[in-house]
Amino acid sequence: MTSLLRNPVKNYDWGSRTAIATLAGRPSPAERPEAEMWFGTHPSGSSSVLRRGTWHSLAETVAADPVAELGERTVERFGSRLPYLLKLIAVDLPLSLQVHPSRRQAEEGYARGVYVDPFPKPELICALTPFTALAGFRPPAEAAALIGGLGIPELEPVVAPLAAGDASAALRALVEWPKDDRADLAAAIARAASASGGPDDELVVRLTGIHPEDPACLAPLFLRRHELRPGEALFLGAGVLHCYLSGFGVEIMGSSDNVLRAGLTSKPMDVDELLRVTDPSISPLPVEPVGNLYRTPAPEFRLGTAVPGSGLTLEGGVPRILVCTEGEAEVGGQVLQPGESVFVPAAHGAVELRGPGTIFWAEPGLD
């Protein structure tokens, strides 16, 4: 059966007080920042599913009958867990600079007690509004020229390895900068970037205003900036250092909570593991939809979107979560308003979409 969902909202400080509330038709601005709405079975925030008039944990529902809920192919590939986590993400303040491990790295690190679970966390962001991200390293020589152009002699431990082509050594210099000198360096960076006045320098100034004791405010000069228009998407695989800066979008990822931070945060950092996982040679991938699907190299997920109009049929056999983001849409006979969502188990069979509203859906990327 097609079942309505109730989904947790995460009130992180970097979130928006208006984006999610407005989409869902709730009073805006909200009392607290609303950063993410989660659709899935992750232990840190499972959705609830309406079955026979009663609300149940979606995680417990899937665990009780994984073959019926997930389908045989999904269970064979991923075990008795929903492999993806779908989100609405609303970014008003920059997130931490971060990276995620591969499957092999997650499994090995979990065995050592480094990670909270043994699963990778590839992710795809699809913009609903203009969305800005930093992701993937610039060519080292380009980054050396930009950072060197600030004219700050103290940054030579960063500029020199970049000029020699060693981005990892430059990153280590930044994240291991002596604690007592960090505030003075960040202030010098802010002054120099403010005098330069370019678009990336303006981002540096903004970051130093939020994190006045963190040399990682240089991130806009050593990472690439991506400006996504609505409907454009970016895939971030394992090893890609990134930071979301602003915007509202649909995000889908492997259902994992494995995060390594490199700065722009007050949370702890594991420098050795960060440098082991970060791969400056890997770039994020712009993804265009093929038909209705954003396909990525990640087997855990793919993202679909449609304005179904007179009708669109999705074949059965896989577990799907569908959310309406605009207008009114009908999923398997269930009418959805913006912000409303349903879970369609694998055993349901084909499901028909209708109506003028915009639908996004998540499914495993099994083929």
C-alpha cells in the first residue's frame, strides 16, 4: 500500500527559519532554524508511516518484513535496511567543511572504532532555489596563486606545498595551524580578502565573520565554487572535500552518519583520518537527469523528479519515498500537498503519479 509519512525536522543552527516551513504551509518564520527534513529509516531520525490508521516507525516496519518492504534485490544488495536517506535541506549559514569515507574505508574505520557505522555516505544535492557549494579542490597552482595573492607571509606553509602540487600537505598545514595563532591569522586573512574584493574573497570575508579563529576560512580559495540553478544537481562521492554555503534543495545520500570535518566547525576533528580519506584528485560530478532520473555512481540511491500531469507510472519491485515540493500531486491515489510524502514498498507493484504538482522520489540505484 501507499502510506503517508511523518518526517522529523532537524533544528541545526545553520538552517533556515522560512524555507521548509513555507514549503510545508506552516507559519513562517519558524521559532527555530529548520535545517533538514529527513525521509527514511536512519537511526538518528526515522520517519513514521501510517498503516491501517496507526503511525509506526518506518525503520521498525522495514525491519519486520524487509523483503516485502524493500524487495528481494535491495535485500540481497544492502541487507535489511533502506540504503538511502532523502532530505529537504535549507542552508542559511555555511555548513562545516567535510568529507565522507568510501565503503571500504567506512568498514575498516568502523572496525577500528573511528566511524559510527560501516556504510559510505555518497550524496547528491539538487537545487530547488539557487544553491551555492564549495566542493573539490582547485588545481594546486591556481589555489597557490589565489592564496599567495593575499600577500600574507605567514601563509607560506600553505602556499608552498600547493605550488609544488601537494594539496594534501597544504590542507594539513591549515587544519594543524597552532591554536594560539589561529585568530591572528584569520584576522589577517579577512583584511587581505576584504581589500582584494573578488567574489571568492567576499566568501572568505563572510566565513571569517562566522568563524573568526579558523584558517579554514580560506576554503573558497582552494576549493571550487558551484552555483546551482533550480533543477541542477551535483554528486559528491567519497573523498570529495565540500561545504554547502546557501540555498534550498533536495538531497539524497547513502544512509550513513560518517562525517570527517576539516574546519568551519566547533566539533572535534580527526586530522589523520581526514587526510587519509580526502582525495584532492577526485572532483564532484554535475548530474543531469536522464528522463526523470538523476543517476550517479552510487548504488545506494538515485533521485527521480517529475511534474506528472496526466500520468506517469513507476514500476514496482523497489522501495520508494516520494515527496511533493510544489503544487498538488497524486501518488497511487494519495493526494499530496507541498512537504507531504509517502512510502511505497517494493511489494506494492507499479504506482501511478498524476496531477500538476512537482514530485521528487528516492529509490535504490540497483542497475
